[in-house]
Amino acid sequence: MKKMMFADVDGTFMDFNTYSMELSMEGVDLLRSNNIPLVLVSSKTFAEMTLIMDEVGLYNHFAFENGCGIAIPDGNGGYTTEISGPGTQVLEKKLALIEEITEKKLTSILDLTDEEISAYSGLDIHRAALSKKRIATLPFISDDRELFSDSDIDELNIRLAGTGLEITRGGRFNHLLPSRAGKMYAVRRIYTFYSTEGGVKTGACGDSYSDLGMLDNVDVGYIVRRPDGSYMTGTDFLITAGIGPAGFTEAVKDFIKLFPD
């Protein structure tokens, strides 16, 4: 039986506070030994993701910038990419519209210094610089550093209908995206590269609002717990006992048991 696993990165595959992937490696090894592709689906940039892929020893498809970018192995150790939407430079000009609707002063990640990003996110300076190499989406924060609530996002997206824009929320930033893009579409697109005549059983795990589209488009979805033990509620997805990377490995073990060869 063909199987594949999708996973969010920040707060799921990677510890939210320390960015460690140590507790995910058991899950990675289990997937590798069972010939199950692991597809990482992240809000991180292409540059950040290729670094992570090298560190973990993966070379296959992945999604970046909330699924608005897809990386496709070229067979020579590199990748070709597919991008959805008009690009980050166009989205920069649209941030004023979000300010008008929310009546808040908003700052894009591109207007933060590497040092400010590092202090806010805990990334080292090198990775902070890589986080600004945006080509498809625009993370942003408000002056009060408060992330939009689920109801805020739902209301915003209703008001943005017809503009070609959508808002979602990650662990540290709100994100401005092109509409009809994102993690849900990335999962559907990448699935086509792995599908066979007999179909593919799919699993996915994530921790935040932006992961819901991904979780909705697989056979089994897992929500991993946040550092304080809390988790997204109001869904029918399975909840791990473990936090972040420990929850990822737990989900991998359960997924393999659910669909034995």
C-alpha cells in the first residue's frame, strides 16, 4: 500500500521555542524505513526550507510560504519551483487595505530588520535573514504583536472576497496570501506526483489555523499540542498526547499502524 505523510514545520516538526528537530528524527527514520515520503509544508521561505531539508537528509517535494510555493526535485540535487499568485511585491502594496479594514498599523516582515526578526522569533541572524527572502506571501504583525483570532480571520476573509487576497495565521505572524492558494492546494498538487493506480493513503499533522486546509485534505489528520499543552479545538482530527516534534513522531507511529502493508 502506497502511503505518504505531510507535516507542518514550525511548532510541529520543529520545536516552537528552540527550533530543535531532535524529537522528530525517530518519526523521520520510521517513515524512511517504511518507504513513506515525508512532505514538509511550511510558512518558511524556499531558502529556509532547503536548509532544513539538507539538515534532515530529505530530498523530495516540499511546500514553502504556506503552500503558495512548491519545490519539485530536479534529479540533480536541486529543485524547480511552482508559485501561486502575483508575488510578494504585489502583496506588499495590498497591506494598506488590511490596515484600512482592521484599523491597525501593520508591519510586514520585509520592513523588520534581521535583528528585530531574531529578537521576536528566536531565530538566529542567518535564519532571520533567510525568512525575508519572500517571493509568494507576506507575513506581518500588528503594533500590539497580537495575532488575529479565528473569528477575526473569518471576518477579514469575508470582506476580502473578490480581491484575490486571503489572511491566515501562523505561530508568530499573520500571513497575507493570494486566494485559491495555500497549504490545501499544495497538498492536492503534491499528491498528484505520488498517486498511483491504487491510490495513496495520506496523513498530515499540524498545530495552527493555517494547517486546517492541509489536515482536511488527507485520510488522517493529527493536531499536535502546543508548548503549554493546549491544542486547536472544534475539529474532528486526532489529538496527539505529545507536544510539537514528540507529537509528530507519535502521529507517524499511529499512521503506520493504521495502514499496515
